[in-house]
Amino acid sequence: MAKDGQSKLSMDMYPDIKEEDLVQEVHEVVIQKVGHVPVAKGDFQRLPRNVKVFVSHCIQLMNPRAVYICDGSEEEATEIIHKLEERGTLTKLNKYENSYLCRTDPEDVARVEAKTFICTEDKYETVPHVREGVAGILGHWISPGDLKEELNDRFPGCMSGRMMYVIPFSMGPVGSPLAKIGVQVTDSNYVLLCMRIMTRVTPAVWETLGDGEFVKCIHSMGCPRPCPRRVKNHWPCNPEKVMITHFPHERKIKSYGSGYGGNSLLGKKCFALRIASVIARDEGWMAEHMLISGVVRPNKPEMFITAAFPSACGKTNLAMTQPTLPGYTVKCIGDDIAWMRFNDQGELRAINPEAGFFGVAPGTNMKTNPNAMRSFSKNSIFTNVAMTADGGYYWEGLEDEVPDNTHITTWLNQECCKGKSNVVTSHPNARFTCPASQCPMIHEKWEDPDGVPVSAIIFGGRRPKGVPLVFEAKSWEHGVMIGACVKSESTAAAEFKGKKIMHDPMAMRPFMGYNFGNYLQHWLNMAKVPGRKLPRIFHVNWFRTDDSGKFLWPGFGENIRVIDWILRRCDGEEDIAVETPIGFVPKPGSINMDGLGEINEKELFSLPKMYWLDDTRESRRFLEDQVGCDTPDIIFKLLDQQEAAFNAMQE
């Protein structure tokens, strides 16, 4: 035994040593010694054996003062909430039932993509062959040797003086053939509360898991006691040493230093996209950054769509659309992530692996997204929003719903008065976290273990110029090319500042778990299996503007008119579209514009020749620079055809 009773097995902190290889020794040496780290709640001995090994490894590595095995119950949540209220981390919002405000350290407010890495032996399994001299943006690779050094500088003893929470969770309905299981350890009880909302935390996970595989999720705020830095807003973190790392082959995630959503709720982007995309590649399915919705039209059977938009481009708004057309109903299954698998009948079936909504608050109001507002009316956590004097939430976008002269405390604890100050009250990436089950238009099949059949896949982004309201791909392969060329204005969800058009292929740029060229090939391979019923693929752009910067399309609930056209195409209506170099666009008059007033339909669907020639060439350059020889040949061939078609067009 090493000094202070620590086993020499602490060497298994190294990423190139697997816990599985040490099962017997861990079982004999560590589990018998777990008594020196008290179990504050739960029965450690009743955990599945492989979970005991994992937790024991984490105890050795991070040295918590005690272990708390979570069960996801209301009693547990109430206990944790009271502790966080006493500490000052949570403030009760008295206007709403069981809802709380959290203000983070101002240096811990968003995903930190530059500090997010994937570790594999072969670099090009993780990232594509970029052009020499080009900085790659489709994933960040780190070698096992370099990562060992970084992790050894962070994780040993990082939970000293703190509780280790062990969270069993299911991504997808517990027991579903499309679901996967994870176990997260964390020293943040705020993370426990949010994981309880965003995933299915329940002891039933242990029964479902048995000796099966699970994704290992290790998270620490990086603030052992005594804290190495001053704690701000009762929010311990370590922004100087933030690091989010993924081990695809080990199905493991290690995150350090940040408590912000995507960095700490490891079931979300880390598991559900980065690790799951690798599992999907290995098992033959798809893990995508997509909403799932069911749409009912007058005298038509319900159909289901998925849609992939970059963050803050209206994905949640579309998932919860309140249609303006009579007789149309939209029901939400998921607003952010879709796991999709072809069944034995060749149908592409989709589930929402999450159990909650983690949405951007600023800009959300009763006009833009009334169903989101109703969803977080109770049992919700609001992070980095402002608070009104009567215990309500406030953020930019609620100006018309809160009276002037209302006293407001900003997310930075500054006092101001609405209507008399230009102070920004909430962080642009402020969030609401609420149970999906509270959404008033949640689909009755949202937890169907078999998923729902997908008829249409939609890509989109913020494109102020040139890109029409909607167009349809000419084929599955063409749809993959369209997805590979998705671009959008940057958003506050990541650390980028200002507005500029950024490439976000498949809306997966920050979330890829492996080489993007191989990912595109995986999509293309989906079409190669005989008997599969492939969804049609579309692209939408709600954000086109005229020369004065005014939006050409009203958006929000009126988007149902575009969805209606999409589903009519899926029904097989061939006479409502015109073929163009970029795909099929609506024939004039084929989208219901009744009651919208003056819509410049000609400009909304125009395809400026020089714009598209530039855009096509720029997309090719992007793929040549960022994906290089890993780009499937068909993608370049389709771009060449698109450029040739525009060159042949008359002005």
C-alpha cells in the first residue's frame, strides 16, 4: 500500500490503463477499503460489480470525503435544494412552484470548445486530414501521452473535502432497445439536480444494467477544499484548468473545472453526441443534433420530422411550434438530440435520449415560444438570468411581458429598474432547465421505447442572404452534401464573440466524436442497405433579410406553412416543386401564404447566381481545407455539378 493508505492502483488514473484490467485487484484491495470513505447514502455493496470497480477507481483517484449514491427521488432533490439554498447557490423564485435561480462564476458561462478533446491512439480516427497550415475545427484530438500529463495535473485529489455523487442514468426510456446507460460521478450537487431533470435518474438503471456496458462519466469542479481560488457566487470552478476529454473506445468522459451545462451535464453533448456518435458508427445507427416532432395536418395521418440547426437558430422554437394554420397540430418528442436506427421493416425510428429541455432563455417569450414558457412554469432551474423583485425570472426578450419600473437584480447581482436602464440583465447564454414531461404539447409517444418513424430530415441555419426559405435535396447523397455545407451566424452558446457566418456541418461541428469525413461516409452508407425507407432531406432558412435588414419571413408559428410543404413532398406531391441547381424549391403559390400580408415570395426564393457560385466554391474550399482526403468523393462531385449548373444559368 502507498502512503496514507492509498493503493498503488491509483495508477489507473492513466487513460491508457483500463479499470476492467484491474477488476480482481480492485475488488480485493479497494472495495474492502471503501470504508475509509463513508457512504453517505445508498448501499455500495448492492451496485453492479462493474460499477463498484468504476466508483472505487474514482474514489482512489479523487479522494472525496464521502460517497452519495443517488436515486433520483423527490426526497433526494428536496434535500439537495435545501442545502444549495442555505449555501446561497440557489435562490427560490417565489412566483413559480419549485423553481430556482442559479448564478455561476462569470468565467463559467458557456461550452468551452477550445478545451474539449477526444483521445485516440490514431489521430485521424478522431479528426480529418486538414490542409497543411490550416487549423482544424472539426474536433480536437489529443494523444494519450499528452492527455495523461494533463489529467495527472488535475484529477488526483480533486474532490478532497467534497462529496462524490454517483448518478445512475438512462439516455432514452429505461430498458428501450434504443437507449444507453451512463454512470456519472461529480462533486457538484447542482449538476445532480440538472442531471435529474435532463436524464432518467433511477435505481432501475442498476437492474437494467447488470454486468452490461455503460458510459463512464467523471466530472469535477476542480476545487478541492481548501479552495485554490476565490469562489464567486457560491460557484466553485477552475476556469484556468477547464478540460473536457472523451475516450471513445473506453466509452468514458472526464470533465474538469466547469459546472456549466454542456461541460458538466455529461449525458448531454458529451455522451449523447460525441460518445454516442462513435457507438452509432460501431453499431450501425445515427446520433444527431436534431429535434423530433410529430405533425398532424387536416385529414392526413401524423408524420414525424427531425431537424438539425446550430445552437440558437430556432431549433427549440420549431420543436414547440404553435401552428397558426387551423387544423394543424405539432407535438414535441425532443428539442435537441435524436438517436435514430432502422428497424427490421426498414423504417428509420427516432427517440429523444434526453428527459428535459436545456434551452437558451434570452429571446424566449410568449410570442416566440409560448410552449417553452409553459414548460418551465414550475420545477425548473434558471441559470444566469435576472430576477424581479417579486421573485420572477427576467431576461432580454421579456420587455413586453414585464411592466416598466419593475425592480430587477441582474445575473451579475446589479440592481436596475426596467425602462430606466440599458443594463444587460441576463447572460446571452442564460439557460432554463425543465422536465420535458411538463411541455403542454409533449407527444404521447415521446417515451415510446420503439421510437417514431421519421419521414423528413431538415437542416437549417441563420443565413441572412442568398439562401431560400426552403429547398429539398435531389437524393439522399445530395442531402448529405447539403448537410455537410450547413453554415450559420455564430451564437452565444459557445465562447465565440460577435456575429459571423461559420461552418457548422450537420449542425455537429462542436459535437463530432470521430473523423468527420468518416461520419459523412457513415451517413452515405445508411442508403446502401436494401429495403430501407429513406426520409427525404430538406434545408430551411427562416432568417433571410432584405437590403434594409428586415426579415422576409415572419417565422415562429408561421413556419408550419413550410413544414406543410415539406410533408406534402413526402406524400409524393411532385407538382409543387421546381428543380434548381441547389435542389427542389417550391413552385410559386405552392406554399399557403393566406393571411400573411405582403410577402416578397420572389426574393424569398431567389437564387442569386454570383452568390451561389461564391458559396459553392467556398463550401468546396472548406471541405478541402477541413476534411481533405477524408471527404467522400460523391460530395465533391455533387458540388462540381452544382457549380456547373449555376454557370449554365442565365442571369
